[in-house]
Amino acid sequence: MNFRHALGALALLVSTILVAMPAKTAETYKGTWSILKSQEAGKVRFGLTHRMHGGHSQHESDWPANQFRGLDLAPSAKRDVAFDITRDAGRLDCEGYLKDGEGAGIFVFTPDSGFVKRMAEAGFTGLDEDEQFAMALHDVSVAYAREMKAADLSGLDSEKLIAFRIFDITSRFIGELRTAGLPANEADMLIAFKVHEVSPEFVREIEGLGYARPQADQLVAMRVHDVTPEFITDLRARGLRNLSIDQLINLRVHGIE
């Protein structure tokens, strides 16, 4: 898989994760929420589902329990609950029931009236209602927008900014990639690196095996096709030495273990 094909696949992946963004009409964002127990300590499995513009959107992930203002998860008895989640982009007001740390209910989203202006001042103009809701859901703050804008990345728009937040792309991650010699200057490339776990550690391991300055698309392809340092070492032990990165990838593509 070449780099452009990988990016095409990533675009599809991002589109399935982002909140649906169809027509732009002034409607109230409301829907249902659910809370289940998480396997991660200090977190719950929080889900939101809403219908609008004739479409359907669903999101579920692990959230820190302290994100739910006014919600006490400790009591086990069934009871009515009301809580909110407040982000820069707006507030989710939730009500429903909870029993033994799990429950469900309804929510209404109220957008923050000054958020669009503050985001425009940070360099992200033209946000619509759907993007604002998505930014509230994924906690895209104005501070985060400024942090990413300061990284001087090409192709970074509001949709990519949401994807950055989903995949936990930070200025530290960008700095580490650049220190490792990678061209971490394009938004699409950073998403590809993060999704396929192209890390500075992986680059150092590959370079330690004699592959100086591998190209970005080669690193992504290596991760996609599971060309690991262990795989390379094993091939060398079997007498297959001096193989190029492209040859290693082709071996994996053709099923060589």
C-alpha cells in the first residue's frame, strides 16, 4: 500500500469516527446517552446517539469519570440523575437514570455563543453547527487549536483538527517526530503516522538495522504490512540480507512470514 492509498483509507476511517456533518440547518442537537462500566480505572464507557438533518450519529468511547459534572457514580441503587459536560465549544445537559454505575437518558447540546469567534481568532474560520458539536464531543478546545496552529502544518483545517484530537496528536508528538528526522509538516501525514503507530522509537529501530532516513510512505507501509524489526532480523538469520525496505514490504504483501 503506497502513502496516497494509505491516506485514502485514513480519510474513510476519519469520516466514520467524526460526528456526521450533513446539511447545515439550525436545529437543536439532542439525543440519548448511555454509561457503561469501563475496563480502564477512573473511566466509564460513555455513548451518545442523536438524529438530525435526516441522519444518524453515534459515538462511544472511554471518558474520565470526572468529566461528568454533578454525577456521582458510587451509589448502587437505581436513581434519577442530572449532570452536564462543559467544553469550550458548548455544554451537554444530560438527565436520565443510573443503577450500579450504569444507565441511560437524554441530552441536549447548547453551543457556546463565543466559540466560533475565538476559533476564528485562532486561525480556524467558518465553523458550522455540526463542527462545533463535534468539537464539544471530542474536546477540541481553543487552546488546543492554537497549539496545533503554532506547529505550522499544511492542510490543517477544522475537520483535520477534530481528527487530531480523536487520535491524540499533540505538539509533543509532532516535536518528537521532527527530532527523529521525519517530515512532520502535513496534517494527513501526521494522522497516518498516529493511526499506524509510526513512532520515533520505530524509526530509531529501523535506522539501527541499517536503513538510514526511510521515507514517510515507506514507514507507513511497513506498519500497515507488519514489517517489524523482528521480521527483518529473522529474515537475516535465514540468509536474506541486504533487502531494501520496498523488498521487505513486498515479501509481507506476498505472505512471507
